[in-house]
Amino acid sequence: MKGMQIMADLTEQFPTMTIKAHDRLDQYTYTKTGGAADWVAFPKSVAEVQQLVQAAREQSIPVTVLGNASNLIVKEGGIAGLVLILTAMNEISVHDQVVTAQAGASYIETTKVARDHSLTGLEFAAGIPGSVGGAVFMNAGAYGGETKDVIANVTVFMPDGAIKTLTHDELAFGYRYSKVQDLDAIVLAADFALQSGDQAAITAMMDDLNQRRADKQPLELPSCGSVFKRPVGYFAGKLIHDAGLQGYTVGGAQVSQKHAGFIVNIGGATASDYLAVIHHVQAEVKRQFNVTLETEVRIIGRD
């Protein structure tokens, strides 16, 4: 009954916002897996994020924030509390050589806006499927570039309710890491400091990287992107390949035949299938090569 009352309260408080109860998250995740969240809301503005978080805290409801859910596995038990999906907060603007993108904006679309304004620096992200907020959160990177290389400032919503601007140095970027992970903050927007460039050259580089990605990665199947961090001195995909694990399958989850660093949903996979494959790959690589594979993909939710 309490849950029904909370839902009624949220719906009454935010009559123009889409809020769903017991909404399955497999329709939003790139793996096409994941159980239901107690509540899912789609805020369209910073003000709505603030109001939703405040309302949830008043009810002692935990809050989880998702963007494109591309490098994420949600367990079959779903997520307790309120899930905010920020994809409606997707405005991108340009001022001089700075591209400002809201957290829910597609990283790929952000690179296209930069290209269209003849701004260089974001080409490496031309095929990264996540949101800007997710890219900042984990310092997403590809083909020798990382988000940290182009970030000037990030606007975040702090746990105490304050909106704060964090500078590049304050974000303390590392490999697949930013300080946001430790602050329990919500990324609202990011400023990318770019350089003027030749639009034809920018386009050519983006096209080349996207073709290389299409040639090597299993983009035709649902996946969570690169599953494992790069171990020092090694490549995760090569270790997995050399361990003879390409094609290893549990249920509908399979180590990709095309790129061993990916686990794909070949049909009907569950989060439990994904986790079983991950654990087996980690155990075998450790056994055969004495290398510990750490997950890059975020694994969240109830068992």
C-alpha cells in the first residue's frame, strides 16, 4: 500500500511527467536484459531532477540515474526505488569552441554537432553509444581518446541538493573513472573544449573510426559494449580469445565470435546469463594466464 501511495503522490506532484510503476528495464538497456524498477521517471529539466530527488528523499526512496544504459547490466531483480532516465535531457549547444551537452544527450549526436561546427577533438567518440552523463561518469574512451581529453567543466547535482560546477582537475579523471563516481552526484551537463578544424578532415576521421568499429565489433547484436577493463600490459579481448573462450555461451549470452571483448545477446539472454559468462571468463583467464580481469561494465540491481 505504501508503494501505491508513493506512486500516487509522485504522479500528482508531477502531472506532466512520464512516471511508470514496475517498469521493466530490459526495454531501455543495450543488452535487452534487466528486471523491473519500482518506479521509472523521465525528467526533462534540471528543475524536474531536483524535484524528483527531493520527493524521493522525503519518502526515503533510493534514486538511481541512467542515461542510454549502454555499458550496464541490470540484474533480474530490477532496481529498488526510483530510476531517473535522463534521455529527455538532451540539448546540445555551441558557443565559440565549446560544445555544451546535457547529460542525457547521445555522445554520438554530440560528436556530430561538433563536426557540423567544424570543431575537432571529439572524433574518438563518434561511435560510443552512451550518453554524455555516462561518458563523464566513467571517462569513456576509444581509439586513443578519452572524455577527459576534452572536458572543461561538468555541472552536477550534489547529494546535499546543491548544483555545482566541477572543473577538469576536480573531476580527477582516471582510466574508466571520474570523481563523480565517489561523490554520489548526478551529472547534469558537460562543457567540451574543442579546437577549430577542417570539417572534411573531421568527417573523414569519424567515418574511418566508425567503419573500423563496424568491421571489428558485433554491432548487429545487443551487448553492453566492452565488458572488461584493459589489464596492464595486456588486451582483454586477446586474453579471452587465447583462452579459447570465443563462442562460450550460457543461455542467450555469448562471448562474441567477432570480438572476444564483447558478450552479446544471441536471443533471450538474461542478466544472470551475462553474469555467468563474465564469471567463467574471469576464472579461466585467471587460471590460464594469472591475469585478473576487472569489469568495465557497471552491474547494478537486486539479485
